Amino acid sequence: MQFFDNDGLKLAYLDEGEGEPVLLIHGFASSSLYNWVQPGWMQTLTSAGYRAIAIDNRGHGQSDKPHDKAVYTPTLMAGDAAALLDHLGIPTAHVMGYSMGARISAFLALEHPERVHDLVFGGLGIGMVEGAGDWSPIAEALMSADPEAITHPRGKMFRMFADKTKSDKIALAACVITSKEEISAENMGRITQPTLVAVGTKDDIGGNPQDLAALMPHGEAIDIPGRDHMLAVGDKVFKQAVLDFLKRHKI
């Protein structure tokens, strides 16, 4: 991992390969390791001739983990992503985010449009606009003293994942509510970059990808067959669709 500073925080990132840059922004409670390295994305992209850059969002991975929920807005996390491009001297990049990372990517496109050549939203469809359910039970599950007592299915899933990744659960509980800021349909229509939306057909979090793609002038959608929110990340159908999309939208 390498590091840079932004907004008073030390943030970690990976930078591998050569070619057109692809900035990767991971999902909630994950990291560059769990979202992009282990599922094979870094290898997939570098083998295809791209420079793969993966940030550890604030509160995650090897980046600093403040406990103040006010610092976890998508706007601030999109600012971290833009600052990483500044740090690396990259004027514009392909940008791919998964779940929370897709939301951050959308804010990056809205607030720093010159930095985003095109977009891939993985694991988040119309939930970007309509919301993806009540996340307060996830915060409660993360803070539970007894993980065995957690009964909320989604809360239990994220608590198990946070324990597996040895995450800072206080930081994640601060992040989980603040980071879920919705984007209006009108603002989605302001994203003019080519955008691929990909969601697993068994995903009960992200929402319909076609409905989100339809809100954008150059949106397109694919279903990731038979995959839920966790398993869609490394799916071969998803990877091939992204490679085809990137090839059609060269920088």
C-alpha cells in the first residue's frame, strides 16, 4: 500500500499496471484488498492493459478511521478520490465503484465531472435514488457487544464481514448512515458520462439497474445472473462486461 494525505487524514491506495487509469472505489465495510484484489479485479484490469488504482476509503482498510459520523458524507469521500487523482497527476480516469463506492463515484461525477471519463456502478441500481432500506440495524449490529444476539439478517451479514476483515466497527457504524445520502433523479440526469450499471439478480440491496441507467443520458445496464450483493463483485460476467465497456470508451 501507498499513502497520501487529504482533509487531515492519511489515506491508503494501490497503484498497479500501466495504461489508461481505472480508479476503483470499494463498498461499505470492505477495502481495496477485499473488493478489488481478492476477487481478481486488479489482475483482470492490469492484464488487460490498464493502470488499476484502488483507494481505501476513509474509515476502511489501511486508511485513517475517524469516529465522527459527520466526516463520512459521499461528498467528502468523493473529495478523497479526486485528491488521489491530483496526488498521482491524473487529469481524468475511468471510475468504477461497488455499492457505497458506486454512490461515491456518482458524487465524484457530479462534483468533479472533469475527473471522470466514464463510470461503472456495481452493486447499486435504483437504490442510488430511492434508498436501499433502513441501515440503522446495521449500525446497531456493528456496535453489538454480543454478535450471537444479532437477529437482523443484513445486520448479521455486515457484522460477520466486519469481524472477518478486523475492521474498526465504531468507524463503520459512524459511516453507515451518513454515507447513504441519496441522489435525486434530476441529479442523476446530470451525469452525462457513459455509465454501466451492473447488479446481481439475487441482490436485495442495490435495486434495479435498468431503472437507474434510464435516468442518465448515456446509461446502460446489465444483470449479473444468479449473484447476490456479496458474490456479484468478482463474477466473470461482470468482469467481461466491464472490459467490453472500457474498450468502447477509451480515454
